[in-house]
Amino acid sequence: MDEVVARAQAWLDQDPDEQTRGELAALLERSQRGDGDAEDELADRFAGRLEFGTAGLRGELGAGSARMNRVLVAQAAAGLAAYLRENAGPGATPLVVVGYDGRRNSRVFAEDSAELFAGAGLDAVLLPRLLPTPVLAFAVRHLDAAAGVMVTASHNPPNDNGYKVYLGGPDAGSQIVSPADAEIAAHIERVAEAGPIGDLPRSTEYEVAPESLVDAYVAATAAVGPAPASAAELNWTYTAMHGVGWETTARVLETAGYPAPTTVAAQIEPDGAFPTVSFPNPEEPGAMDLAFATARETGAEFIIANDPDADRLAVAIPDPGAEAGYRRLTGNQVGLLLGWRAARLAVTDGLSASLACSVVSSPGLQVIAERYGLDFHATLTGFKWISRAPGLVYGFEEALGYLVNPDTVRDKDGISAAVALLQIAGEARGRGMTLADVIAAFDAEFGFFASDQVSIRVDDLTIIERIMAALRAEHPTALGQVAVASVDDLLGGSGEVPAADVLRMNLEDGSRVIVRPSGTEPKLKAYLDVRGDDGPDAAARLAALRDAVEQLLASVQ
């Protein structure tokens, strides 16, 4: 315990944040009085460092090396600066652009980073105010930056925050992948070992980006899908989920010519406490209840929701059979509609292009690509991989992420995806169709794909390790009444997909189950995909498969 106390005291001595200093000082005082709970809390906070990986940093706010705080962020910024200088060409001064959302401490983390980048001799640019993640991703390419940092924890719980890194140059504005993550992490470690953060050079001589940068994003995003004349009377509902999406989205809608939606008033302004939802994630039960209620009041034709940093998009349509009167479409359903649109546009424009999605997303995108003579790529989960697919014109993953404008944003973008979806809805309205009718037309054209997900949230990550080990040790021979034809273990990689902790079970009837740990949450996820002869057949196959997967996972916990 003495070593933990020493680390905590060293942390306290360098912490510039009054709140986390007070928090840590109180824990140390209680620990010195023999408080066992305080000792356990200190051990948890200083057992190791919050790991920097391809997703950057993400974790709970608080004092300690295993939490998100100003000390950890300063070390990360200085480490990233050292990496960028090391990789810069002779005489080059790397430019770094920094953005932030509306979460607690996002602005201070961003300003600390800009000061440290400037102090390290880099050209630093801070976005002018809290803005969506896609604006930062756009800025990396627009400014030809060497790197970008977005301070956000996306749709995580309210007390989390994160530090997301993009690279320019050969990476073209995509998120980092290996080996860059390990190289940056090594620099961060060296900074942390070298001394207190007060010794790091700082400068307030950084630039605040002009509004013209945001204007450029708005113009480029509106151009993704200008409104057809038939969109003028669209009646729809929008929620920002207490995030930063609405201001930018409203400008894009006006520029593209779409009618303003009815907004969910209680969720439209940024609020890092997310007071009306348990989890600010449109996928979570209850998160869209206020949107459903608002839509019922106006008879909305559909609902569009962004997550708090507006890089994800959720869509719901009327459904008399649903308790709320609306049902949220799955990420795969939206992804396939947008993929169908992208394929048609690529062929119309005479492009030699590709569609891409993560290995856990619907196999329907490959069917679309083959139908239109386009290339198809399946990648690991995350847009750091999807965005790197060669010849990409469109990519998606089932977790509500869609990349519809890769020439300007090399990441998922919930605002540009909303514009593309609105164009689909507007064109359909001109033909006397609803979004439900468009989905039915897709099913008739390509087949009845259905998907679902089974998730296990844990407090102890070793539970996930045990489940994955058990499934690898003994592959299931059947799921329900359907035999398992083969199992692919992606730990060693597969084709163009790099090695990953993923198991793919291929069933004899063409169905598929993929099991993997979540990369951002303490969850094990199983992704279920079936293709049926018609809608009821697909639904029945999916329900049976879900029951079988739940039983399988329960048996190996």
C-alpha cells in the first residue's frame, strides 16, 4: 500500500485541477486513518495507467493514473507532440487541430492540449467552440494537419471523457491504427516517467480556428444530399441527445434546403449531465423515449437522432405494433439503405469504387456491391479500419456509424448521414412512399436480411476473457436446431482482416454469429445475422438464433 500512497502523493503534487486534487487529498487522508474502502479506491485509481490505444484514451473522470484528468491528458498531449516531431519531415513543423464536445472537462482538456502542443513547438489550432466530432475530422483534412485530437467520450456514461486521435499525411485524416498507437503510447510513458507535468513547456500562442472552417464543413456536408423538391413537406423529429449536434445540423439542413424538424426541446442543448437519459446512446433502451413522445404529438414521418458528439445516427419510423408507436431501425437497416443509395450514385457517376463495412455488420452490403459491380471490403470494427478501404465511396458499421462522404471526412459522421437519409426520404415522398416502403423495396430487391445483438455487460473484464477462452476451447456444434458448419478464429487474421479477438460461427443455413469483446465498453457482444425467404421467415430464424446464443453464452460464463 505504501507504493500506491507514494504514487498518489506524487500525482497530487503535480495536479493542476482543484477538484481532482481535493478528491485525491480526501482519499489519502481517509487511507491514512485506516479506511479500507479508501485504500481499495486508491489501489484501483493507481493500479496502472489508462491505456492509450487505437481509440486513444477513454475512461471515467477522476484523479489517478487509471482515470481521465488533466495530468493524464497533459502527458498524452506531450507524448503525441513528441511522436509528431519525431515523424515530421526535415524542417517541417507539424500542425495539430484540437476539438471538444460538451462533456465535463472537455474544454479544459482541449485548451491544455493546445497549450502543450504550442509549447512543444507545433502549430496548434483550437476549434472555436464545442462542436461535433465530424467537424474535427473534417478539419484535419481541410487544414492538411499532421494530426487531430477530439476530446469526447461519444455516447459513454456522463462521468466519462476521452481523447481521440487522428493522423493526417499518409493516414488521410483517419483515426490511428497500429503501430502508431504503440509508438504514441511509448512517448506518453516516457513523458510520465520524466517528471511532473508542471515541467512541460506551455504556450498560449495557439490559433483559434476561424468560423470559415465550420462554414466549409457545413457547405461540404450539405452538398452530400441537396433536398429534392419533394422534401419540402417532410414532417420529422430530431434529437441531439443533450449533445453538440443541433447547431451544426441546423445550418446544414438550411443550406441543403430541408425543412426544419420538430426538435426534442429537453434534449436539444448541450448538457454534459445528460439529465433525461441513463445512457446518452440512441441504442440504449429508453434513450429515445422523449423523441418518440415528440413524434407522436406531431405525427412525424420519421425520427432522426444523433449521439452526443454527432458522429452516430439513429432513425425510427412509425410502427403501430410498437408500444411507443415508433420503432428504431437497426444500424444494419439504415446502413443498407445508405449503401444502396451510394451504389446507385457510384454507378451513375461511372466510378470504379468500393463499399465497406465491419465484419460484424450485415452481409447485405456485399450483396449490394456485387449487384452493382462494385468492390467490397470487410474490415475489423471501427472506422479507423473502414475508412482505409481502397476506393471507398461508402462504409458503415452496425453500431449506428456511417461514412457517406470519404472525400471530406474519414470517419463516421452522423450529420452527413442524416442528410443522405433525408434525401432518401424526400425522394421517396415524391413517389408516394415512406421509409418503411423503401425498406420493403430493398427487401424485395436484395433479400430479407435480419440482425440482432446479444450483449453481456460486466464489472469484471476477466469474465469476458473466460467466455472467449471457453468458446475457443470447445466450439459449439450447433446453435438450436441448426448445425455450425465452421468457426473462424480471427486471432490469427483472415484474408484482408488483421488479427483480432473475434470468433465467427457460420451456420449451415447461411446464418452467422460473431462474438467479440467491445472495444469501448465493458461488454461482450454477439452479432447475429440471418437471411430469410421473406420477412416472417427471417424474423423466426433470428428469434430462434437469439435464444440459442443466449443459452450458449449463459452456459460458458
